[in-house]
Amino acid sequence: MVKTGKYLFLIAGIIAIFAGCSETKTEKDSIMEERQISFSARNHALDNNDNFSPDDRFLCYDTRGTVYSKNLANCKSIEKIEIATGAETVLWEPESVTGEEAAPGVAAVSWHPSENKVVFIHGPLLEEVEERGYYGIRNRTGVEISADGEGVVTKVDMRDVSTGRPTTPGAQRGGTHRHEYTRNGKRIGFTYDDFLVQQIDRTIGYMEPNAAAPQGYTHYFAVLLKPAEMGKSKPGEIEKAYADSWVGTEGKMRAFVGKIRAANGVDYQNDLFVADIPDAVDITTAFSGDATRYPEPPEGIGIRRLTDCGTVSGVVRGSLDGKRIAYLAEDESGVSQVFVISSENHLLNEGEYEKPVQLSGFPSDASDIRWHPSGKFIFTITGGNIAMLSLPAEGSSAEPVFLTNDTQKREELVLSNDGNTLAYSMLKTGDYSGEFRQIFVMNLNWETLKTNIK
């Protein structure tokens, strides 16, 4: 169970407030107005990534689930939509096959923070299928495409699964996923699944431009953590790393969820960790691996454990100032709530960790955490509705402000770079057969929001 200590809020009273809201949900009670901007007969998946363009005029998305199934292998295109007009532009749509085995698979797109380009996962092209096989989590790379619609392609990370020699230095041997630029644009973080050594589960990594990058590719690849072999970890050892994101703007900290062996040596739990990447780290000191040996991180990478609650879930999110990390974990009743902890936290004594602050006391699970760039607010979704949480002073709390209050199911929450617009998706019917995931936006009226903070 999560121990909130002196930060345990008056949950009973808050839950009563929320329960009252849930019983009287009507659209007229929403304090913010939302607007649907996409209407075409295709899915518009934001995937909870960094979808806003640097100037906040556009959103990028993929079209997973439009054809055959929601498997990313069947996602056919990467696109953008102009928020003001709803005009949609295809940025990348390679020739593809669909079905149980499909290719190439293009999805999970994010926008560069300052340049007009996006990054996303890309599986094997049709002409590569005979040699590489079909799309899979261990069969994909990162690709950048110009966001002007001209289709200028840049290969980011090299994939090398040769077994007769060591892996090419700076190359990966499986699949990178959920690519996320640092706010200064100098590094890309990702999750990673190895093809050659599959007895080791998913981990996290980063890449950056380097003169030693494999020829024809822009970035040098490295894992941040080599997990223990599945089923063979010792108490406290990490067997899987995932749900990661940057803390701060410079790419010096990568927060993530670690699946670890519990103290009893049998069970598992999920807790919050940080990978530290000091300025002095030379990414080329990473070991790229070979047919039987898994890649190793560069020299100087440090891993810190921040919690011991065992129920951390969802994508963790770091504040832009680099001082705090927001994450989801279960409260004493088993409901996923929003917690915040200092990014500098560490083991105090054997088995003791600093206490986090519990920000929410929702009656149903929270999801889709997003920080406001000011660091003063966190947005989240619970019960299909959007709530804004204020970061309290020590020992005090503020009730959440619900921006919507109805029975619709909002998902994939993202926030604009200037902090004034929310975007998210909902399944909707329209002038087409069936229903598709459509994009909605909400302009934040800060005068109204401030009057609702109690």
C-alpha cells in the first residue's frame, strides 16, 4: 500500500465531493469548452506523446486501428492536423500490407520541440520483409520525417542483428519505441526490446547525434540499464524498465517504472526509478553487444530508486524545471492516484525512502498525467473527465478542478508548449460507418480556472 504519512489528505471528504459530481454529471456543468477538430473516417491516435508542433498550431498523430486491427503493424500513416482549420496532411504513408502479419508499421509520433519534424517508430518496408520479417516490437527503428508534408526521411537509429560478429557500435539489435526528444532537442529517449537476447525484458535507452554514429544514421544508440534476466532476479533487482520520460529540459535524468523482485524473493512490484546521465558521460563507451551478450550502458550512468510502494503505473512525468516527478500509484483502497516526489530523492536508510505527496483522492483510477510548463499544475483524466490538480504547499492541499463533468470517455491527454491548450481523443460516430478516434481541443481560460481553485 502507498504510505502518504503527513501528506495523507482528507480523502473521505474529497471522495464525497467527487462522488457528488459523478452523480450529477451533465455537460452544462463543465467549466471549459471543448471543440472537435477532426472528422475524417480514420483514427487519430495521439498516444499521449508530445504531439503539439513547436508553435502549437498543429498536432501530429497516427492512424492505428483504422485498417484491420489496433496492432501498430497495421497502422498505415503519420499525419498532422491544423488546429484552427481541421485541415489534415499526410506526412508519411509507405506502401503496406495488413493482417495478422503486417508491415511496415508506423506509429507513436512526437514532434521535435523546436524544429519542424517528427519522430516515430518504423518497421520493415515491404521490400525488406523477406530479409527482416514482418513488424514486431523487436523489429523497428526510429525515423524522422519533415513536418512540411514533403516526406523528407531521416534514419535515426541503425538496426543490426548480425550474429557472426559484434553488433555495429552505436546500433541497436531489436526495436526502439515511444521516442521522446529532450526539450533542448539534443537527445531522444525510448523504450527498447532486444532481438538477439530475448531472455531479457524491455528496457530504456537514449541516443544522441554523434560523429561515431553508424554510417547513414544520425544518432548513436545506448541502453541506460541492462535488466536482470527474466525470472532470475534477486530481491531489489530490475527485470523490466518502461513507461519512461525526461525530467527537466537537458536530458540529464530519465525517470521510469522498474519491475523489481520483491523482498520475499518470489513476488514482483513496480516502483519509480531515475537514470542519471551526467554531462561527462561519453555515449560511445556503451557496449553494443553481440550474438549472446546484451548491450551495456555507457560509463557513468547511475540508477536511483525513489519509491517502495510497489504499485507505480502509467507513464511517469518529470517537471520542466527538473525538480519533481509525477506518477500514478495505488492508494490504500487500490485506486490509482496522482503522486509527486522530488527527483533528487534517494534511499535514506536501508529500506527507507522519502515520502511522496499524494495529490488526488479520486474514486476511480487516474491516468494520462501531464505537467503544466509552470510546474504549478498537473492535468489528468479520471472517469473520462479532465481534472486539474494544484501543487500544494507543504502540509496543505487544494481540491481538484474538474474541467469537464459528463459521461464521455476522454483519452490520450496532451498539453501545448505554451500551457494554454489541451488536446485529447474520443471515439465518435459521424458521416461514416462505425466510429473513429477523433481529436478534441480545449483552450484554457485561466481566469475561470483560478476562481475555481479552492
